[in-house]
Amino acid sequence: MALSLSNFRYCCFALLSFSVFCNAVTVTYNFNATWVTANPDGAFPRPVIGINNQWPLPVVRANKGDTIVVHFTNLLGNQSSSLHWHGIYQNGTTHMDGAVGVSQCEVGPGRSLTYNFTVNQVGTYWYHSHINAQYPDGIRGPLIIEDPDNPYADEFDEELLLTLSDWYHDQMPNLMASFVSVTNPTGAEPVPDAALMNDTQNLQIKIQPGKTYMIRIANIAAFAGQYFWIEGHTMRIIEVDGIYTKAAEASMIYITAAQRYSVLVTMKNDTSKNYAIVGSMDEDLFDTVPPTLNPNVTSFLIYDQSKDLPTAALLDEFDPFDDFTLEAYDDEKLFENVDHSIELTLKMDNLGNGANYAFFNDISFVTPKVPILFSALSTGNAANNATVYGANSNAFVLQRGEVVEIVLNNNDPGKHPFHLHGHNFQLAWRADDEAGDYDPNNATFHSVPMRRDTVMVRPDANMVLRFRADNPGVWFFHCHIEWHLATGLAVVMVEAPLDLQKSLKVPEDFIQACRDSNTPFEGNAAGNTKDVFDLTGENKSIAPLPAGFTARGIVALVFSCVSAFLGLAVIAWYGAAPIGTAEVASAQRRIVESGQEE
């Protein structure tokens, strides 16, 4: 019988899939989260969260088709935790995504659970905790999925891995308390104390002259994007966020928080000198720049260890490669027939406690009482109605197979890197700084767009993302500046929830994590299982400020109150001791004058 072309292709695909399946293995890790003392910038030793009493964290490695099993135990003693596998799509395993309050309950002190998922993708990823802005305290590390069919395999000799990050000397609970506060009504984010490369500084990398290296670069920072370049060398970009691109030359790239790149760099044959590798934090993100801050971290390509380490040259300006111009290696065309368009408008504003929060469409995300995935699994047909997930979950229900478009308008003068769990997306359009809201008449779409899972929208500008809803699950879409996620800059995509109810069974240890933390795991956002449209008692954001209040007014009010309390304290102190009339008059005069100055 003759074999048709379509049948031949099917047979080839089946044989290839069978080959990958046969070669697949289970890669197992035992991870105990523990406190460790570290001093990566040499300036300040502090407690950090390590794995198995070690920090930096281990690199998780697997091959395409492998199953990764991580037995995770929280031995921190004083904090809950989780692990999110950043950029891993979790096809069929949305409950393994690791986002507390979205896809799982917290792993409390002394508790354990097992992450178990198969990786049918390749590229450069990372892992980190996804609870209470915890990962900047150290619990983040690289995740590499090797590709036996890398299309650039013949063009490089060896592979290197670099991580970029920002670093704080203070711990996150203290920083968060001062950040989300009436004393910080403008929402000025804490400025990092240092920049790191591979969680250290002055890293030396011995290379072989003439060889070409594939360098994987991951920004695992909490806040700062970094400009990255290698003096005297040109990079060829071949991968972004796990997606191969058509090779593009760059002398400098900008890597925002949570993004990854792979680049090819050919070493010189001349060994007469060594070269600086530089990461420079984007100071545009900082409200104030302390005079003592060194925004740069420098490592070195070592051609000859007997030669001096060079001092990195100062640049007059940064001119990074524009990732919008990249094209996907597989030539996937822009999705044109949009089934579901979601418009999101970003702003930062104050709520009634005087602190600054982040909003999409005037809603600041608040974690519901029941993790959103558990509501999707337990509310029957009502799971198709976004109401059951709560007013402050900012949930959007997607149907399987839809082409989804996200139009994001950034009404804020800051840069924001947005990450979508469970998918990569096409960057269809991104406007320049201060372009205002999206206008389809002034947008030129990319016909073969780059795809990635994290992308930065420019200040007071807009962008358009598109993806296909082909992965049933519950997926976070959020700003990856940790300060902004912590104050509500997120929405949730609930994708094909009725399909999930038929196909997904959550393991018992994930249910036990909910029981251990007294977190309900059935019903709507409020934990109501009888009437899923009754959201009485749900978690909601703080009420807005009264009309007419501004950040400046809040500051004035706070300091007026402080001044008043100090004045009363002075009066009480003077009243407690026998003093003369002249001294009383002098004290009262000082109090009045102080109040007038305020």
C-alpha cells in the first residue's frame, strides 16, 4: 500500500517522539530550604535562603523529554515557601507551577511536597520561590533544559552560564514593611546595594582562544534590568526565553528582570590581553541613586592568567539591541484572527492606608482565600464565570484554542517587565517611550515576531502580546519587579477550567499543604462551597483614599501628625517636672514654631 505524504510525516513524528520518550529519564533532586550566611559583594554578610545548606543554589539540569522530580522541604523555621519553575509551561501539570495562592498553597515551616513534571521544551530558565516577595533573599537559581537537536549545535564548542542579579543587604520582610507604608506614599522602590554576576563579583572565566562559546545569560533579579556587554567581542543572539531566534549580532543587550538570552561569542586568537564582561544596572528604574552605589558588576574573560585584569571602560550612553526586531527561528507567523482581546491599563496609586499600590484596570491583585486553581477545580460549570475567583483576583477566563491578545497600556513613567506563566507569547507590537495608549492606526505589527515569556513595556507606552490558549491551567500574568507584584500588579488567566476538572487530580501532598496552612481548597474565592456566587468574606484590597487626597497631602498629614505627637510629648515631659513660667513659655514657643515650619 502506498504511503501518503501526510502519513509519512505522521510516522516520522511518531518515531521521533518514540525516540525522545525512550531516551527520557527521571532527574531527581532533594531540596531542603535552609538559612545560610553569605556575603556575595564582600560588603555585608547576611542570612540568605539556600538549598541543602549551600548558596548559591544548584543548577537544575535536564534534557528535553525528561521528568524532573524535586522533593522540597521547608526547613526555614520562620517562613513559608514554594518553588516556581520560571518559563516551564507545565503542560498538564498546572498545579506544579509553584505560585502560592494561584496554583498551590504555601509550604509551611517543617512541611514538604514533591514537584513532578515533564519538560517538553528546551532552553534557558530559572526557578525561584513565589510567595511574599521572598526570592530576593536568595532562593533563586538557574534551570537548563538541554536540546539534543539545537539548530546552532555545529556553531559552538562549549557552553557557559551567567546569571545577573541585584542584591540587597537588608532582608525582604524589613524592606517590604518600609516599602508598603504611609511613609513611602510615592512607592519609591528600595534601591539595590549591589549588582552580582553568578552571585559574586570579579568572576574570572578561563576560555580557550579561537573557540566559540554559547553563553546562557539569565537575569534573576528582583528589580533591576541590566545592560550587558563583553568588551572587544560581538554577541550573536540565538535564543530568548527558551525560543530560538534567527541569529542577530549585538554589541550590547538589555536584559530585564526574569529574561534570558543565549548568545554565541567567538574568542580571539590573540592572547595578549584579557577582557571585561560588564553588567550595569538600569538606574532609570531607581527613584534616587545613592552616591555610594556602584551599579556595575564586572567579570573577566581570561585569555592569559599572567596578564592584568582590565578596568572596564566608561560609556557615555547605553545603546542596546532592540529585541523587538528579533524573528523566531521556526518562522511562526503572527496570529491574525484574534478570538479574545484583553485590554489592561496599568497605573500606580495610593489606597486608604496611605501606601502606594499597583493596578490593572483599577484593580490591585489580592491573593484569594482559596488558591485560584482549586476554585477552578471545585466550582463546576460556574468555573467559566470569572466572578467566582473574586473581585481582586482580576481573573480572565479563556476557552481552549482561542487566540488571545493582551493590549497593555502603561500609564506610568516606569519600565515594567511582564511575565506570563504557562505560555510564551508573540510580541506583536511595542511602542516607544511616552507613546501613550495603544492606537491600532499607529502600530506596525511584526509579521514573524519574536516569542518569549517575559517582555518589558516602555514608560508611558504600550505593547500588544498574542498567544494561543492551548494549555489548560491557571496562569499568572504579572510584573516581575517584585515590589510591583507584591503591591498588586497582576492578573490571572483561567484557561479551559471545565477541561481541567476532567483531566487534573491534585496530589495529596498539595492538599495536605493547604490543610497544614489552614487554607481552604474548595469553593469560590471566599471559600463558599454552597453558593459559589456569594463572595461574602473574600479577601479584598484596602479601600481607596477619600477624594482629593494626594501623595503630597499624605506626606504633609503624616509629618503634621508626627509633629503634633512630639509637641504633646514635650508638653507632657515639661509638665512632669517643677519648672518656671519662663521655661514653660519658651517650650510652648518652640512647639508653635516647629508646627509652623511643618
